[in-house]
Amino acid sequence: LAQASAARGPDCHSNFRVFGARCRPLGCQRMKRTAAGQSDGQGPPEKKGNHRETVNGGLTDVSAPAAVAARVLMATVPALAVPPPRTAWGLDRLVLDNRLAEAELRSQLQSGGSDLWAVSGQHPLPQAPILSVPGCSQGLGLSVGLVVGQQHLAATFDHPGFPLFDHRTFVLCSVGSLATGTSAEASSLAGHLRLNGLVVIACDDGQLAGEDVVRRYKAYKWTVSHAENGLAAALEATTQSAGPTLIILGSNTEAWAEGKGSPGPESCKDWVHRGTAAAGHWEGLLAKYHEQHPKEHAELIRRFSGQLPQNWRECLPVYELNERAQATRQYSGKTLGCLVNAVPEMIGGSADLTGSNLTNQGHLHDFQPGKVKNRYIRFGVRESAMISLCTGLSAYGGFIPFAATFLNFITYGWGALRLACAASAHIILLGTHDSIELGEDGPTHQPIEALAACRALPNMMTLRPADGMETVGAYEVAMTRHRPSVLALCRSGAHHLEGSSAAKVAKGGYVLTDFDPSLTPLVVLAASGTEVETCREVKTALQAIGVGVRLVSMPCWELFEEQDEEYRRSVLEPHGRAHSLRVYVEAASTIGFGRYAELHIGMTTFGASGNLKDVRKYFGFERHSIEKKTMEALRERGIVESYRCGRFGFCRLAPAHRPSDD
């Protein structure tokens, strides 16, 4: 990265510089020069008392006041400086939104013997006291999840004399971050839930000069302060707040820092010393808790170690071939309902679509102000905050959060989902109504690009089950793999398929039904979701005219790619035959189909509004259309000489492909 930056020259528009093995914001380097009144060649010296800077791209930089605010916070809240590894789960936490003041704070913590944790896309989030989160306002959304987790655990496990989870979560951000949709959604939800453990410290960057931020946040039911008596006093006052608090800091640090903004090495060591003492006190409290509440202590240890309850799989439903067909969202509803009652760390809900997503078949009670022991969250139309909140719950530890919306609306929270993937957060996201089979709601609700986009995100699994048993298998995978999962679920009926297996979902793709040994193996027909059943009908029709077909179910591309090459070849290549045809069918964008097939049957346009059967027929996702396209492809490749589909159909192979005894 350093070499690339040098090669691009001084006009490079990157906002990051490599420092050791990590990236530091350019503003953090410039701050040291401009604070002394020195020009860095990118503008005039900064005026004394005004720490705003303009960095490349025209963004207003608030690194200097943010760094001072972080130092005041560390001096006031010592538990934040606990050195890793942190096992005292119930202590205060800090989120650096958009990585604000990360470089300075990291340097100071390291000089004292501690550190912070930055989301890098390389490692799962630990239960760290300080998290540095990329992206404007993503840290704010994540912090709401941290507070929800803290309040739920306090209501569930705390006893008189044992305040294990009595703490606050702080967020350091710029006022400009409060302009984003994610911050509006998260702030609205936090105010509604009266999350009094949440404290947001926003450094004014002038980005919202034309907006009355104070009135907006008061309308959200937040307490708003300008730290008139100093930041330390404002932080102390938050312990008495009945809801979340927003503290807005001006750029003149002398007005609120009270001389606490310039720590020396000894001050940094004192932070860590006091943080270590706080952790020791909490761990001593947990030890006494073990003596008086052994069962609850054991449950806490199990949850925070990431272990699922024993025999949790015993609750999962089993589906038989002759059962009535239901939509995979209905199979999901039954499976999730069983899981939330067997696995108490599962917490979550739906946007505004509980009745459609079927996410409360376990009859959980709503998480509401004064009822924070409950586990069902009604997020409202806040997909971005919903996903961020789930990431925060995962980051807190001791939870497996789930959330749901229509698959097409997952893109409303794309930035939050991307952060979840970068953090390898263990969250389960349900996207129902997963294709053009949505029908009458039309193109606005019919996902085309969603599956391809989800599959493109690193660290995530996109699971699209074909029937009841694959839906159960998708949940088994999502529960046991510590990374985000998206379950794409259909609205229309899905019959139980012969050969379907919950266990084989973990392979990502597998042979559902193999070739008829009496026929020449010519076609591998692969699909996911409801198209698998359609392909089963196509297989029956093709075999009736003499074409050998293998049917493959592909519920999860990512898991399939994790298998060794030998297994993947055994599934997609018919006995090593080079002269055969692989077909992939999915009512979604064809991006990526080329990995597995030569013939791609998918969507290249938006959908349409109409009856489900009419829409499927119009776009070619029914037996006759797929059968004809497959046979035409065989003929064009010179494998078939002539053919006719239908009741009196036939297939005449080209001479080179006829059996040796023909």
C-alpha cells in the first residue's frame, strides 16, 4: 500500500497512510504538525483554538478535538483501558465511529500496556473494551446493539449485590456522522427503547450547520448536552439519564477539556493500571456470583465461550416426503421458533414484517422500555440500524442475533451488512420473498441482484434452501459458523424432495438424484431454492426422451467453494465426461453462474407484476422452457443430432456420443 501510494504521487486521493501494519487517517498525521502552527503544504497554519482541518476530498477533519475527547474519556472512565485479553465482560465500552482518533488513542494505550481493536476484515470481533469501526455512523448503529445486549443481560443475570452488567457504552463520532440514514435509524430506535446506557460524544465539524441537531435528538427522546461545565462533568451526568445522551463538543477544546487533554506516559500507564484494577474487581464479583448463583454463572460462561446448549439439535423439525408443501419461509418459521426456545442467547426480530417473515413462531415477548429481559425486537423500517444492532450484539458476546426483512430490502442496510462481514459477526439474517415468484408486488419487491451481491461479500454465507430439510440444514450451518449468514427464503410452496438432506447443506452443493444408469449421462442440472423442484420436473421430462440427467442442489456457493476440488468435480462433472452440458437455473442475476455451468438460465432484467405462474412462465422458469433451452444447447454443442420434446419426444445423439454398442 505504501509503494502504491508513493507511485500515485502527491495528488493521491487516498485518505489513509500505512503505519506499521495498520492504516492511519491522514488527518492524524497532519494534526501533529498543524497543532504546532506548522504548514504541511496543503493549507495555511491552523488558527490557535480551532482544530478543524480540511483533508483530501474536502472533508472536515476533527481528529484533534476527538483525540482530546478520547483522552478525557479515558481519564474519566478507567475501565476502558483494560489490557487484552479482556475477560471482564460487564465493563464500560467505547466505539470509535469512522475510526475517529484511533491512531492517537492506540499509541497512548500501547505506551501504557493496553490496546484497542479495529475492524479490519481479517479477524472476528472480540469482546473488546474499545472498538474502532470504519464508516460514518456504523459505529453508532453497532453501539445500540452493545447497549441492548448489556441491558438484556443485566435484566437476566444481575442480582442484588451483583451488578455484573451495570455499565455504559460510549461512542466518539463527528456531528457530520449524525446526518446519515444509519444514524437516524439507530438514534430513533435507541430513543424509543430508552437506552440510558448509551452516550454519544459528537465533535462538531460544521457539516450540519444548517440543521437543528439538538431539537432533532430531543425529538428522538435523547438528553442533549454541550458540556458547558466540562466534558468530565457531562459524562458523570449521564449516569442519571433516563435515556440515551448526546454530548456535542465545539472545536475549542479549552472550553471543555479542563486540562485533561495532554497525557504523558505516566498518565497512560495510570489509565491501564486503573483499568486493570476495575477488571480485577469485576472478576472478583463474578467469582462470588459463582458461589451464590452457580447455575446462572455456568450459563454465562457457556454463552460467552460461544458454546451452544447441549442437545440443541434435538428440537429441530424433521420433514417427510409426503408432507404438505409449504414455503421455505414457513419451514424457517417453524425451525426458528424451535431454536429460540432451545437456545436462550438468540435475540432478534423483524423490520416491519413479522407476519410475512414469520420470525416469532416461538412466541417471544417484545423487548421494550422496562421489558428488556424479553428477546423479540420490532425494529421498524430500519434495515440499516437492524443489521448494525445485530452486529453490536455479536460484538458484545453471549448472543446469536437474528433479523429479517424481504430479501430485496437487505440492500437498504448494505453498509451495515458489509461491516458485519468485515467483523465476521455471528448474525443470522433472513430474507424472505426471495425471487420473482413474489408475483403481484412486482419489480419493486422482486430481488434480482440481491443473491449475487450477497455472494460477493467476503466472510458471509448465502444460503438458499430448496425444501424443509435444506432449511433445517441452513439453520444448522448458520448456528455453528461464526460469521454472517443470509437465508434466502421463498414465498411459494416447496415440496419435499427425494434425496434432500439437512446434513449435506454443509457441503454447499450435492447430488440430489443421480443419472439413470441405463441412459447416456449428458446433463448436470444445478439450481438453488424453488428452482430445484422445477429442475426435478425437467429431469423427468428429459430422461423420458433418453437424456441422462444428474440433479444437483446448490444451497450455498460459499460452502461449496470450501470443499476440495475432488469433491466439487464429483458433483458437477458426470463421471469425468468432457462432452456434456452443465446447466445452472436460478430466478436471479446470472452473475457467477459461469463458475458452475455453460448454460445459464436466470434473470437479466427486472421482474414483472402478475400471477406467480404467469410471471414464471414469462421469464422461462418452468419445465417446458428449461427443457427446450437445454436440448438446444446440446444440439448446438454437437452432442445431440436431433430431438423433439413432449409426449412423443425423442433424442438422437450425434455419432460421436452414441453408446459403443449402438
